[in-house]
Amino acid sequence: MKKKIGIAGFLVGTAQDENALTGVSVILAPEGATAGCDVRGNAPGTRETDLLKSEKTVDKIHAVVLSGGSAFGLESACGVMDYLEEEGIGFDVQVAKVPIVAGAVLFDLAVGDPKVRPDKEMGYRAAKSANTEIEIGNVGGGCGATVGKLRGFGSVMKGGTGYYELETEEGLRVGAYVCVNACGEVYEGEEILAGVLNKEGTKILPARELMMGQERASLQGANTTIGCIITNACLAKAQCNRVAQTAHNGYALSIRPVHTGMDGDTIFCMASGEVPADADKVSYLAQEAMKEAVLSAILSAEKVADIESCSSLRQKKVRG
């Protein structure tokens, strides 16, 4: 499934190994974007997040990389740097232009082939493919993503990559890109879309019952949902950090439990600065867009191997 980015100044590229079930997503801002970040959960894997703190010197970045492969996947950002340098994009230090590339990784080593991880070459391919028409589902950083790990990897369902965008009457646009690899379940209203499957693979077990009971697996650092808010709003660095913080509410409105000791949830925010906007309004739109992006990731995900998806489970119930 494909979606169109309506926010000028941003491009998205993906690359993946569909056999090994891992991949990388790259959000590019060739002209640079003011940026912030908020890291939550117990076991994050990140790059250049300290640079995004409000008091640090550099205001603008050129890319955010969302990768599978756990900490190994951080290597993919080096390929993105190579691509941007070839294009003459980066922070000018007179003797060179240094691309500022932030990133985060999720854990997908327990599915597919754990020996294959997003590397420098895959990151380069993802950056080179970047455009305004993006794919969602089993692509990019969400290629090997799964959800519903409260009873271990034997009962998970397919996660994935999602995108959703909102626009106001004054032309303010806020989009959310996310790779959903949650410990918990994904829900919409009262319906659980994906989560922990029972032994027969026919029914989703509510996360509340599992959290209240004693039958839970210890999966420290084996999850993590990572995402990025993009907007045409004019925001300062501190405001971008606030937007990233509030966008985590979008996770909470669609994933439960969230921000556990088993997660390393991270959200970036990139602002192109074209439209004057109230930061609280942008934060609210970011929250709503992120919630919908999480749902789009799960609804567009497809079954792989023996890992059921929301759509495949629904089809199974119809056939049954």
C-alpha cells in the first residue's frame, strides 16, 4: 500500500530484506529541518539524540533513520550520511559538509534471519530511493516488526510501518511515520487489532488480563516502537522536543501496555519552518496523527511465514 507525503521539504525512502525480515526507513530533509526527540522505555538504541537537546548547538538535521537490526542497525545511518555527502547536503564546516543524521533502532532479530541486519549499503539504498510516495506495511524499519510479546515470540502478530497526515484550514500539515514493534497490543476503540495470540492462533488474548496475571515473558529490550513527526510548522528546537513528547500520547492511545521496561520507544520531530503555528496545536495534531499512523501500520501489515497479521486473522475468522 502506498501513501503520499503532502508536506514540502521531506522525502521518505525504504529498503528491506524480505527473506531475512529486516529493513530501514529514512526520512530526509535535504534543506535541513529543526528537530527534537523524546526517548522513552527502558532499552533504546539511538544515534545523535543528545544533539537534539534544546541547549545544544546544531539546530537543524538532514535525516532521521528508523532501522531494524537492534543496535547492529545503527550502521545503516552511515550509508545515509554517504548519500547525503554525495549530494552536497550537510552542516557546512568549511572543509566539508557534514550531514546531521539522527536515528533509532528496533529489535527484530528474533524473526527472519538474525545474522542479516540493516547495514551501510541498505541505508544508502533507502536514502537514494527517497521520494514523496511511500509504501507502508511490511517495509522499511517495520519489515520484521511484531507486536504482542507478553507471552514470548511464539504468539506474536505482525507489526509494520505506517504513515498518517493531517492538514488544517490555514495550511498547517503534520504527518507521523512509525515502525510498530510493540511489546503490547494495538487497539482501536474497543477492538484489539493485533496482540498476543492464543495457542490455536485463532484469538487475541487481552493484554490487560496478561498484565494482571502471572503468565508474562521477560523480553527486556526486545521490542520498541520508533517514529518521526514531520511538519511544515515554524518551530524552535525546544518546541520540536515538546511536540515529540506529546506525540508519545499517540502511542498510548493505540498501544497497551506502552513505555514498559520491555520497550525503548522513541519519537523524533522535524519541522521545515514554512507555516507560523502554535506549538500546542502542532503537538495535538502530532498526537492524533501518530495514533492513526500506528493503526495504519497494523492494518496494512501482511502475514509472513507463520506470523499472523490483523488482515490474515480477520480472513481466517471469515473462512471459519
